[in-house]
Amino acid sequence: MTGAEKTWLENRPEGLYCVPGGFHIDPHRPVDRAVLTHGHADHTRPGNDAILATPETLAIAESRYEGRAANRVQALSYGETIRLGEVDLRLVPAGHILGSAQVVMEHRGQRITVSGDYKRRADPTCAPFEVVESDIFITEATFGLPVFRHPPDAEEIGKLLDSMAAFPDRTHLLGVYALGKCQRMILLLRAAGHDETIYLHGALEKLCKLYRRFGVDLGPTAPAAGLPGSALKGKLVMCPPSAIADRWSRKFGDAVTAVASGWMRVRARARQRGAELPLIVSDHADWDELCQTIGDVNAGEIWVTHGREDALVHQARAMGLEAKALHMIGREEEGE
């Protein structure tokens, strides 16, 4: 049983809807019941009546929306199975950020897995991606073009550390997204031997505290607020990418500006972000990882939810699979 007209998962205006389960997955409009894959704002929006997610995702939603995430919340840990309507549902790790999950649904002998955002690389800030063989696999395609092949993470971290060694009198401003990228970059730096205090823009501190609450040891960090620019020469300061072009950054004088994102592969994006030192570090699967995953899940049919859909659909068909693009709306690049 394959194809949208033959199955029980529908692409509705609010997002993917599980008919026999009575719930949406990552809806971009408020609904009665939502199952959430992770805490980025384009997947977890406020205003739903009831939400189900991992404990970590629920904590992120509460931190971000301060009680407005939903009227009712239900936690489901990895590996636990729950019955919603006529559907057996479980959450398995997606490897994207803390608490990120794939939604695995089984109904009348058919298994459908919604990947959410995911990556296949090692990341000590979250549980690693788990392959689930499925009849239908619904995948993201943020970097679904062959040009997007992310270099080794250690290689990009090496560029940052080399720059800090070459310019010891200049502050290094590193633009990172507050949820996921910030904490991952910190641990990549720690793994490379950087054990000094890392200074944080105020917008990053709250979520770093949440990661620590879930057992992620980030090492020494301190607020950048209140310190004169002269006190941070030779130091690493992390901030949202938008802050690099903001007047907040002026106090650092002749700082080296860096941005960590999979989009730094695109020179125009790097210039737009004001990145003197673009670092290609992504929390999404690159082209090779997307293709690997399509093969690993052994699904007869692939649906592509957002991103560079057409190329991945073509690739899946070349692999002998049925495939289609869902052309969903409401997805952004916050997590990248």
C-alpha cells in the first residue's frame, strides 16, 4: 500500500496529518493535537491545544514560549510506544539537536517514518540518528543538491583555531544559531583542545543552561555582556549571526567575524552574513548522507518534505524507488 491516495498520512494545509491517529506532525498552524520532531521554531510553534514530544523538546518549547507552547503536553522518551487512535507511535533519535526525533507510525501492517530534520554525523549534544526500515520514508532535503557535501567538522574547527592563533590580539566573533549549533560548536572546540572560557551573547545563554540541565557539559562559558571590548581581545565570543552586523558588535573593534552554517558553502550567503571566516558546519544531512539514508531505510517509497526537493526525488527514482515532493510550506532555516 503506497501513494498518498492509498495511505493514511495526508498533506493538509496545516501540515502532515495522520488520519487514523488524529494528529498532525510539526504543523505550521495551531491544531488540536501535534506530534513534534524537535524544538526549532519552524517545527515547534505555539498555540496548539496538545503536543507530544521528547522531554527535551518539551523543555525547549517551554523555555522559548514560556507557557504558550500548548494547553496540554505529553512526553514520550525514545523507544517508548504509545497508541494514538488506531496508530502505534514511537520516537527515535534524529541526530539533529537535543531531543530531536523521527516519528515512526505503524497502522494495519504499514510503517511510515517522518524524519524531521536530521544528520548522520557524530554529535555529543544529542542522541545519534537511528535507521528505521520503513514502507514510506519522509525525508527533509535542506541540502538536497550534489554541491552540498559538508567537509569534516574537525577541519572547519581547525580553521577557527588557526585564525585565533594567527590573530591573538583580535576578538573572534562566531555567529551561531542559539539552539543546537551553539552547543555543538562549543563541544567541537572542546574536542579540539580549546579549554578556555567561551563568551556568550545573552541570546545564547538560556539554551546553554538548558543543555547543561540535560547533562551536556559545555565547559567554561561566561556572559559577554558588561565586559569592555578590550577585555575580550584574543577571546572567542559566540553570538547569533544577526548580531555580527548589529551595533552590539562594534565594541569589539577589529574583530574576526566567522559564521558556522552549512550555507557557508555558498559564497553569497557568507558575504550576506558578513563572514570573514565562513565555517561549513551543518546540523542537517548533506547530499551524500541524504542518499545514504534513503538506501539504509529500505523504503519502497520516498516523500520529500522541504528543501531542494526535485534533485532528491530524481535521485530516489534513479535508485529504483517511488518518490515525490510534498511541497510543504512553513519551513525555515533557523536550525542552520
